[in-house]
Amino acid sequence: MNLSEVTERISRKLEAKGAQPDRQKIESRLRRLVEEFGVNITEAERTVTSDLAREYNLTGVGGSSTELRPINEIVPGEWVTIEGKIVSLTPSLSPSIAQSGIIADSSGAIRFVTWTRANAPAMEYGHWYRIESAVVDEYKGSPNLKIHSGTTISQMEKDIPLLPSITPTAELKPGVGSVRAKVIQDWEVSHERMLQTGLLGDESGTIKFVIWKDEGKEKLELDTVYNIFYATVDEYNGRLSLSLNTAMYIADEGDIEVGRNKTEIQGALVHVAPGSGLIKRCPVEGCNRTLSRQNYCPVHEIQPNFRYDLRLKGVLDDGQRARNVLMQRDLVEKLVGITLDEAIGIAESNPLGMDEIFYRVRNAVLGRYYTCSGGEFAGRLLVDSCIPVTFKPEELAALLNRAGGEAA
């Protein structure tokens, strides 16, 4: 089936009802749906037929269904009609996009995009709308609603309160989700546009979150529980993360016993990276970023009243895979046999300064075997338990005997 055949069939249907359609216009609409929006040709035919029937005020022509669909039931490749409330609007990053955000009903929520060339009326936050003949495609692994020139948008005179369904973090999937979770880690940001990143957790597990710098957005507080509504769930390299710029988050007075999916690795610590040992952190409340040697914070600039900390960044190799690991102060003190106060005293009195602590940490752990466990996030094991592996002569003898037997 080609576009010319479909164009001719639609034209004849309309002409049979007394209309005089423009064939070039019909084929242009079909081509846009099929080539730009990825709609299958059968659905595109129904859509264009339905749109033109409305334009010519014709009945009995046929076309796409105007049956109202719950948001949680629509899938990519469909042409749908929904009713929902605008629960989030996000700034447009491209001149080709007039508006984007999240629309929700009682069943769920979905991201939407309105193309500039659609000349569609702008939708307002907090209002209900009926959206007819919108395309559903896939964006970053999740359904996405595309509003184009053939879409009809009507504001509705109703204000039905929505109660988002809370999803356990372990059951989230790409798209839009709402969670009740506790902030269990506040990480150092890796990008100047990033306001905050860290780890959220509930009874089912943990998930990374990020908040980008945006007007009105505030940081989450460590060890605080939040109800987070309509966050964007993204997937990257098989891992999910929450973007909270589309979300509303409200602190909760309760607490959560966070469940952790731990990874355990036994291997040799084959590398101790720069930035290990004694470091300086920004003292500004809620920041905690590592300072440069000149006491410079990328957000709060020079901080003469810094605070010291200990950490270890390295690589643990189990013989099959090398993993980046990060250990905080309590583990470093235990493994190296030095306290933070002792490290500060040595650094302030030694000609090498903080480098002396780096060498002591490296010499104490490099090449030794450990069993480490913790959560693995963004390609790094955040170690919360690390136990030295004790050499057992009898095991070595058994291995040597077995190797000798196999060789014979």
C-alpha cells in the first residue's frame, strides 16, 4: 500500500459525500504522519479521513476512533483521544516545540509535546483538557503524546482532584511515576547545570534522582521522606533514574526502612585514584562538594572555612571485571588505621601536606584483597562494608595440588 493509493481512496470517499478535497493536501498530511511521526499507514488513513470529515462537516465517512481512552492503556503507534489535567509544564529547548509537559488522569500520566507548526492553543497548568486525535510514539523507552496540526484541544470546565498512585521504586518503568521515598545519599554534582543528585530509597529498593537548576526548584534534605508526584522516569544503560524537575515533592513526617539490593565483590584493590585520602568539602549547608586545592567550590567559590573529610576512590578487580568503588570516612579510617583528626594533624605538619595522607592510604590498601558490599550506581560501587580477605595457607595448598593433578 503506497501513499498515492491511500490518497486516492480518501479523496473518493469525500467526493462521494459531495466534497471537493485537495489531493496534494491529503498526501502531505499522510506523509507527515507516516514519515515524521512514525504512524502506520492504516492508522494514518483513518486519521486523515476523520480530520477531513470534520473540516467538511461530513458524517458516515469513517476514520479514526474518537473513543475516550485511559492514559495508562495507550501504547506507541496509536492515535488516541484522552481527557486529563496538566500537572507539569517544562521549558521548551527547541524552537520546533511550542509546549511540553505532563498530562494525567485518574489512571496514570504521560509526557506530551506540542509542535510549533501545529498552531495549537497553549494549555495551562492545573486545567483539564480533552485532546482528540493525538499521536502516541515512543521517547526514551516510554509512551509520548505528540500534538500536531490534526489534533483538537478543548479546555474542560471541571476540576477533579487527582490522587497519583504511588509506585514502589523497584516497580518503576520509563515514563512518569510517583513515589514515596527517603533521601539516603546526597552526591557531589557532576555538571554546572545540576542542582542536586543523589539516592532515594523505599522499602523495595533505591533509585538515583537528579534535579536540574530551574526557577523555583529546591534541594531535597538528607534523611527526609518525600511524596514525589509525577517525576520523569528515565532509562540509561539499563538503569532507571528520576528527574524531579517535572515533579511536585512534599516532605512527609514519617520514616522509611529502606530496602537495599546489595552487590558483594571479592577482589584485589588494584588502583587508588587521585582525590582519595584527605579532602576538603564545602561548608555551605546542603552543598558538601569537594573543594579544589585552592579551596574553590564550583558553586559557592572560595571557602576558607572548609571542613576536612576522608574518602577512597579506587578500582576493585575480582579477576573477571574491574569495578570503580567509593568508600567514605568510616571505612577509610578502619582499613588504613588512621582517624580523621590524625590525618589532619599529619597533613598540617608534614611538608607533603595532604599528599602524605594520599600515599599512606594507597600504601595501606593497594594490592590487598577485600570483600566489599554496597549499592552499585552509575557504574560505581558505593561501599558500606569492606572486610580484608585473610590469607589461608591450606586453601593455597589445595589449589596447588589440584593444579598439579590437572597438569599430570
